[in-house]
Amino acid sequence: HDKVALNNFYSLVETLMMVSANQYKTVIVAMELKNYKLAEINQVLKSLLNLHIRNIFISQAPANTLEQFYPSLAQSIYKNNMTLTEVLQVIDNKMYKGESLKKSFMNRLIKSSTDKKVIRYILREIYNYDNQDEVKVFDNAQHVNLEHILPQSPKENSEWFSIFKVEEEREIYTESIGNLTVLLGTKNSSGGNQDFEYKKNVY
């Protein structure tokens, strides 16, 4: 295997672990037994990661909704000599899409440390996709901070309190995906709990 493909493989497996995806492994074993190229396996891994993020992380479908899907796909790969295009199409057909996915994305609240790791990955990928002609400055997750625009603990005399007066409503906005962005280095700490006019300059 060439080094680039191998590094890509390790990166995809690591990301799948981060989003708590484990059941997919039978699919990869079947592909390996049928002598698929590593580059093709990586395409399937990327598609399976997309599936897990859409269906499980964003739409919050129970993880067991994919329990039968993975072994069934693995069996088809092994018995039916499926092409890469056919494998990717089967996975694509299983993905949540359209307005239902958009609604789930808009309503998804980010609370746990695991949620924050996953959404940081998603926002980083969005940034890199939108800036493909530039150097991918967000490749190293250790140098990326997840920033809450509306602070998690705003000061009581701040503008945030005057705009978001109801505590329950403020908490929902704080934990929503739309309130999050990714920043490089230590910019997170310099923005902190300041009002938006100040934070705009930091951003």
C-alpha cells in the first residue's frame, strides 16, 4: 500500500472511532477478502463515516438501526462481487438526506465532550471544503478550538444577558450548532465571555 493511502486509512479509522462507529468492520473485512484496493476501501470508509454522522450523530437515530445493515452489506460484497460504485450506492441509499437531515442539524444540541469532538471535526471539514484552494490550516485538531459565540457563562451585566433574557432559551442557543465556530490557536481564550462587538474583532 502506498503511504498516502495508508495514512488516509488510519485517519478514517481514527475518526470512525471518535464517532463511536464499530459495526462497520465486517464490511472492510469483506472488501479485503475480495481484494479491493486500499484507495477503494478508503472511499467506502469515508462514505460509512458520512452515514454515521448523518444518521447517528446528527439525526440521533439509535445505533442499532445499522446493526443489520453492515453484515448484510458485507455478505453482498463477499458473495456478489459488487463493484465499488455499487457498494457506495448501497451506503448512499441508507443515508438520511434533504429537509429531515437539515432540520435535525439545526435542532441538534452539543452538550457532551464527545459531541464537541465530533462537531469540531465536522466544522473543520466544512472549512476545508470551502477553502480547498488554500492551505488546510485546520488539519491538526490539536490546534483548533471550538468557540461558543454566545458564551457558555456570559457575565450578568453583559449584552448577552440583555438580548437572551430567558435562561432556558439562552442555554438552548448556547448549545446549538449555529452558535459554534472553529478558531485556530489561543484565539478562543482572548474572545472569552466578551460581548459580540469585541468578539467580532477577535474572529
